[in-house]
Amino acid sequence: VQLVESGGGLVQPGGSLRLSCEASGSISSVYAMDWYRQAPGKQRELVASITIRTDTTRYEDPVKGRITISRDSAKNTMYLQMSRLVPEGTAIYYCKANYYLDGLRRAWGQGTQVTVSS
């Protein structure tokens, strides 16, 4: 499974941004996908998750109410819609695919930079 993120950029506080993560390869083996972020000097942290079979979503506390994770199976793409962004949201955002192929595996994208600043 290969992943490519896009949609990052510079946005003012209070603004919105939508990130995309396009998957290719053994897509049928993917059972869940996640968004992570890594702020400067901090560890990478989970932001949100979505399951493939039921589209069940989960959000971590720091971002609840301000982000929405979704996916479009026809486009093999997962999204992260972010609104009311704050400077603390500045980070590199990564998508991750969890899949089963001769065992449990995971694939990461290269990341997309989001900078929240006036």
C-alpha cells in the first residue's frame, strides 16, 4: 500500500483546510486508516481514525469538534477537514493505512506541512 498526502499549506488562525490522502496498491487489504500529526519538537500523535468496513470514526481529545475524517472509496482517498484552526495545529500531518497482507502491516505517507499563523 502506498499513500500520498496533499492539501497542506499556510492558513490563518480560525481558518480551514482539507487534507487528502490517496492510497494505491493492495487497497482491498486495508481495514483502517489514521491521521497523525507531528509538531516541531514533539512526538507524532494520533489525530483521528476511520474503519473501512463500517466507516466508524474516532477523534482524539485535542482536536474533537474541529476536525472531520472521511473517505471516498471510489477515489481511494481519505480526507481530514480541519476548521477553526489554531497555531497549536501547526505540524506535519501524516496518513497511515493499517492492512493485512501476510500479517498485519502499516504504511505511512510522506506527510504534508500545515502551518497556522497570521
